Amino acid sequence: MNSILKRAFCLTNISSPFLLTMGFLVMGPILFAESDLPEQASGLTSRDVAGRFISEALQYNPGLEAYENRYQAARQTITTAGTLPNPMFQLSHFVESIQTRTGPQEQALMLQQPIPWFGKLDRKRDAARAHSEALWYAYSIQQFMLVDQVTKQVFEIAYLDKSIAITQENVQLLRQLESVVEDRVRSGGDLNDLLRLQVEIERFEDMVARQEAQLTGSTAKLEGLLGRSSSGSPFMIDWSAASSIEADLSQWLAAIRDRSPRLAMLRSLESSQEARERLAKLANRPDLSIGVNYIRTGSADNPMTSGSGRDPWALMVGVSLPIWGQANKAVALQATLEKDAITAQIKDQELQLLAEGRSLIALLEDAQNRIVRYDEKLLPLARQAKDITESAYRSGRASILDVIDSDRALLKLETEYWRAAADAWIARWKLATLSGGLWLN
């Protein structure tokens, strides 16, 4: 089972602040939130070509499994939240017994149970419940971060596959043209044309080699995210450019405020700190303790003594004395300041999230516009120009440089088209995870 749980203090770079918050969470008592929170990340596993990779990563990624195991381990402390402190048992053995009228006292046994002031256990329970929800959202953040990493590598691989295929196709076309140029050189044509063409072919071959190296790296990263050992087998990804979104893109901004697990974690931390603040205000209230004291007594020297050998026992009631007023005030002030700090951080986090959301929406709109521009205008014109230039060269009305330039221009536009397609998909996925799993078709 791969439960989806629901952080952190910083948005744009979450790694080190996230670890800081995780450390803060596990320091306090943890109580599992009884209400089931939505499994937001799992709802993205059916989306487009990247969905199957996300599903595999959520199930087998060892890093994610480590976070879940830590959560389950922390959940085992549920029973300790809001319960009475452990009672204390004390045994005293008199090395030299105390002689009394009824006999020598040999051992004293004491059992004592501390009882916090009324309301303190409830405050601890409230703080623990909010902490458990924060830890739930912390795990959700890790899942969405994994989704971002997986989708980025998936579409980098998809883009590189397309780019390599386009470049290799251009190399094949140039090699076909090479035979035409060689025939011209044999019949007295300019050798420099052949050399320039061969340089261009080698340049494309070098581009393919570099892209294949990048593809190997992205494949290895994706295999690691999926929890796979290196197989050496390429990923077969059948994909196309995303259609432009007809819906209002500002829906993502609204969802960020309402659904973002990063904000939800901070709100849970705020709730937890509010409970701690209420608990701190009870620091000047005394705690109670009740107990029983039992003394084992031997027989008196005179067996006829009344009560000889009888074991006395007594009930005890204790009260702590919170007399250090300045210390108690400092505890309450500290709790209030920490709550105010989290409240301010929520406002800052929301501003940063919305700024990142607006930036991603701008990137998505730009990528969608580029896709339409390339598909409807630039690519058809570039293909037509390339065909005309090659035809003109064969008839002697254009130079080899004209052919090379037209071929470069088409290759650049085709690769930029697929780069825009990959950028659009990546932006959509980042917006979906940023807004807590919202997907706009």
C-alpha cells in the first residue's frame, strides 16, 4: 500500500527547510488524524503518457518508501499522546532498620501517579493531532516532488528521442545530397561545396552523439526515480504536443490557496502551535500527584506489644509549586511568538506559491503559443523553403551554403517545436502538483 499523506517553511527551495520542519514535527508527540485526507497525488497517475511512470514511482521509489516508513514509525506513538505520565514506584530498604514501638521498619514502598492540571492533557492531544496532519502533508509534498522529478525526466527523454530522430533524418538527407555533390565535383564542380557539406554532416553527427549522452543520463535518472536497477533498455515513449487549455488558467491560482499541501502543512503547524500556546498559558497552574506509602515492619521485641509487626501505610497528595513566574511567562511568550512566526510564514509562503504559479502559467501560455506558431506557420514555411532550395541547387540556381542554411533552419525549428511541446507538458505537471493535484484538460 502506498498511502498518500499530507510542510515545510520555504517554497522555491524546499529541501533544507523541509528537513528542518520534519525535525520539528517529530520532536513533539504525534497523534494520527482520524479523518482520511484526500489522496491527491494518486489522482494524477492516469494523466497522459507520464501517468504510468508516476504510478510506478509512487509504488516503488525507495526514497518515498523511507518517508512512509518514518511516518508509520511515528504513528506508533499515538497511544502516548494525551495520556497520564508514567507512575513512579520506589522501594527503600533500610540498611539499619528504624526501631519503632511496633517493630523495626525494614522496607518502604511508594507508588505515586502524577496528574497534570485540568486541560493540559487536552492541549497536548490537540497539538499532537495537528502535528500528525502536518506529517501527513509532509509526505504528500514528497510525493508531489517525486511527480515533478519523474515528469521532467519523462519529457526530457521524449524530447531527446524526437530531437535525435529529426537530426538523424537530416543526416540521411544530407548524405543523399552528398552523392549529388560528389558527382558535380567529378565533373569539375567546386570541391569546397563537398567539404562544406561533409563538415555539416559531421556537425550533425556530433550533435546526435551529445544528445544520446544526455539521453543516457536522463534514462538513468528516471530509472532511479522508479526504483529500478539500471537495465540499459531505452524507454519507449509515444507522445505528442499538448492541446491548448481552453479553461481559465487562473483556476490553478485559486487551487494553490485551497489545496496546496505546502500551505496545508503550515496551517497544521499553526494549529499545533496554537494548542501549544494554550498549553503554555497553563504553565503557572500546579500539577497534582497522588500515591500510597507502605512500610514493611518486623515484629516488636515484645510480641505482646499492641500492633506488633503491623505494616503502616499512608495516602499521599502532592502539589507542584509553579513559583518561578518569570520562567512561566517566558514559556507562554515563546509559544505566542512561535505561533506568530508561523502565521507570518503562511502569508509569505502563499505569496511565493502564487508568484511561482503565475510564472508557470506564463511559461505554459508561451509554450502553447509557440506550438501553434510552429505548427501552423513556421514549420510549413521552413519545409517549403528547404524543398525549393534543394531543387534550386540541383538545377544550379542555388549554392550549397543555401542548402545548408535551409536545412539548419528547418532542423532548428523542428527541435524547438518539440522543446516547446515538452516545456508545455512539464509546466502543466508543475502547476498540477503546485496546486495539490488539480488537472485542467
